[in-house]
Amino acid sequence: MIETTDIVRKVDELGRILLPVEIRTALGISEKDRFIISVDKENRQIILQKADYVCLKCGSTELLKEITPDFYLCETCIKELK
């Protein structure tokens, strides 16, 4: 279900749009959260989807260890690689 608000924001000179605190709080969005940006050209919509960290080998979201920035492996895959 899509909800609309009366909140309007302008795009700044760097192409950024500020998400109002009310929306961030309601959706549990924190600083440094990552998002997948999709475009629905037919309906002229930009879709933001919160991206979870996943193991790059198996896709698991549990027991992750950050190997390098934005590169995660789960404990099971780390054991398999040793």
C-alpha cells in the first residue's frame, strides 16, 4: 500500500533530497543505512528500498563479519574458506 504525505522537498545542487525526520523515524532509517534505488519509468516513480547486508558468497543475512568496507561474509562461509 502506498501512502502519500503533504511533505514536499527540493533537490539540492548535488542532487540530494532530505528525508524528513518523521519518515526516517516511522521507517527505522538511521544514518549510514544503505538503499537500493529503483526507477519505475512508466509511473515516473523513484523507489527506495532499504538494503540489508548479505554474505557475498551465500546471500545469508546472519552472523556476518565485515571483511573490508561493504564486503561481508557469514561465519559459515568463512569456515569453509579456511
